Amino acid sequence: MTVRSRIIGTGSYIPELVQPNENFSSQRFYTAEQELIDKPAEEVTSKFQAITGIKSRRYAKEEYNTSDLGYFAAKAAIEDSGIDPETIDQIIFAHNFGDIRKHTMQTDAVPSLAARVKHRLEIANPNCIAYDLLFGCPGWVQGLIQIDSFFKAGTAKVALVISGETLSRALDAFDRDSMIFADGAGACILKSEEGDSGILATKAASYTLHESDYLFLGKSNFPESDPRIRYIKMHGRKVYEFALRYVPQAMKDCLDKANVGIDEVSKIFIHQANEKLDEGVIKRFYRLYGIKNVPKNIMPMSVHELGNSSVATVPTLLDRVWKGKLEGHSLKKGDIILLASVGAGMNINAVCYKI
């Protein structure tokens, strides 16, 4: 019987602080050229919502850092799986900025966030290797791909893959794009087991020749800001066009590799970047199969209320559907799902998984 990488537990942490679009009503926004956008903030936020679908997002409490959010999600995943934490062979923590304490802009990733979580979980086993993964928004999905390779090599049997981000600490409040970003964390326990369920196929690619600076750290849009302080920035149009061009094909390559037909897919969990982008990717994906009409209810979404929490969007969304916490969506044994993401690098990836 085939040995596969199977998810045996999931967990997530969604911050309690809700930041609705209305909270930006008094904010002044500037262009990348540091010119004031001479429009009412309500008009800017209204257009933003029409494009992204985002009505609100979640921010972490002041006392919590990214590693804290990751720990909460990891603990939930371990409890869901029922395993002894001492049996975990590897812990991967996917993030972008490490811990950023509130009211600072200095990133802190020494020791690694994975090491910090392992410490808080009180795992004594020195053979449990803890390390971080930097792969942009697709980081958590890439963690699954990496662990799948370790399992196939026979060097690990149980793994904890975590993702977390507090983008609210790295955004430029004077940049319209900042309204996209949010905080959150997700995790899962993977186990190498015999059976027909688990990871069926994977696909990953990095485009860096012309695309490496589509997301980057840059100065604030505010004219009087300190140019030495850097914030998360992106060339939104370029990111949008890149995703539409490359993500659908990567998803198809993954399904082809798994010998799975498009009609066999029950759900597609795609990185919650923004509504129009995700809908555009799904439409182009189905068109690769000559299908014009996307099946209803195929793509769960959380971006409307939770915003874009980068590496955390796919695992938090999966956790909610896995546990029946997202209205209108559920999973059952035998379902085939597709996980896909795109982000800084520019990196893309996809995982075909059988429940």
C-alpha cells in the first residue's frame, strides 16, 4: 500500500481585534510618489472594497507577536491530532517578518520562530528539528511540500507545519494597499501513513529574473516620513497579472501530476489575496480545461472578513472548513482538494490532497 503524507490535525488562530474599513475613514492616503490622494477617505475605502472584497481584517493584540499566534495555532493542531508532541520529527514555521513588537519596526527572528514555538510547547526531544521557512505568502503550502519530501525520503514521520504573520506591524498606514493586510496563524500535523488519503502531488516554482521585486520593503508614502524605515510594499498590478498568468497553470500541472481530473476536485483553497484576483485565477484555471462556468461553492473564501494574512490564509481557511466552521462548506472522506498560493519571490505552488 502507498505511504502518503496525511494531515491528522489542524489548528488556527484568528485575532480578536476587528478592523473594519470604516476605521480608515479619517486616514490620509498618499501615492508611491508621496503625493496626497485628494479624495475623501470614504471614497478610497469604498473603491478598495469593490476591488478586493475586503470589508474588515483582524489585527493581533498588542501583547502578542507572530510566534505567539503560531504557538496558539500549533497547540490547537496538536490537540486536534491527539499525538504526543515528543514524537514530532520536524517543526517548520513559515513567515515573512519574524516577530515585530508593537510600536517598533525591527524584525526579530533569532532564535527562529519555530524554535520559540518548540520551547513553548515544552518539547524536550533534541531530534525534533525546528526551523523557519521564508517563501512569501505560499510559505505554509511550501512547508507541506517540503515535509512530503522528507517523508518520502524516510527521514521523518511526524511534522508540525505552522504559519503566522502580524502584517499590521509592517504596513504603511499612508498607503492604500495597507488595507489589504491582516494578522493570523494556521498549523497542521502531518504524519507518514499507509493509505490512499494524503498528498497526491505537488508543484512549486520561483520566478525571479524579472519578478523578484513585485513585493518588497520600501519607504512610507508619507512625505515627512523617515526614509530609513521600511514597510511592506507591492506593485499591485504586476502581482495581479503575474498571478493570473502563472497560478492557474501550476494548479493544472499539480492535478495532471496526480492523475486527477478537474471534475474530481471538491474544493479549492487558494491564498486569500483579494476577491477579484482569486476569482480571476479560478476562472482561468477552469478555462484551461475548456470549462467556462466555474462550479458553485468550489472556492471557500475568508478574505471578506479576515483580510490577507499572507502565509496564514490557506491554513486558517482549511482549518475552518475542515472543522465545519465556515457556513456552506464542508469536507468528507474521499474528497479531493487543491491548495494553491502565490506571493513574494515571486513564488507559486500547489498541493493536491485526498481527504
